[in-house]
Amino acid sequence: MRLKFKFDSLKETKPTEYLSRFVFGGVVTVFAGFVADHYGPVLGGLFLAFPGIFPAGVSLVEKHKTQREKAEGKLGIWSARGQASVEATGASVGTLGLMGFAVVLWQGLPTHNFLPILFTATGTWIAVSFLFWWVREKM
């Protein structure tokens, strides 16, 4: 498994695209607040766990990849969709890790000190995410 960081893509994102991510994430958060107010914090927390910027982010990944491919004289639709699917896989795996984080906090906070449980939950998030990514890579 090899991790790559590409900071050049940050230059491709326009301020309006960051704004759309921010607004979408805010709308999801406000919606989760309404759900929590009406149905309780457990259900509201499930809605808050929805990755608020994911839909905007993955559409921007596809858009930017398509633009790069067109600039090179290629059609680029399939490679852009492939890159977006890798982003979606990463988000799914991260969400599974987040579920592990939530379970550790939910079970541990009532009976244990905050900081040790927070570190344990964070370690769980990382471990579960890497485990699912590794399993995905091996299949």
C-alpha cells in the first residue's frame, strides 16, 4: 500500500468550489441539528456522521480530472470517474472507521476518563480505516 500526496491539485480549486463544499456541509449539519432536536441526539448524530462535503468533493474531483484530460486532448470521462470512485472508496472506508470511533466513545465515555477514551477512539478510527482499505486492496 502506497500513500501519495498531491498538493498541486489545491491550486485547481476555485474559491467558489470551496464555498459550495462549506455551504453543503453547513446544510447537512443544520439538518442533523433539526433531526436531533425532533428525534433525539442518537438519530441526529447518525445524520451528522454523513460526510457533509463528500458529494461536492467527489464531483469536483471528477470535474478537475475531466478538465485536465481535455487539456491534454483526451476525452477523460472514464479516468475521471475512476478517480472519483477511488475517492468514494476512501470516504466509505473512512466512514467505517468513524463508526468504530463512535462506538468506542459511546461505550467508553460513561465509565472512563475523556482523554484516554478519545485517544482509543482515534486509534480505532485509524485502525479500522486501514484494515478495511487493506482488505479492499487484497480483494
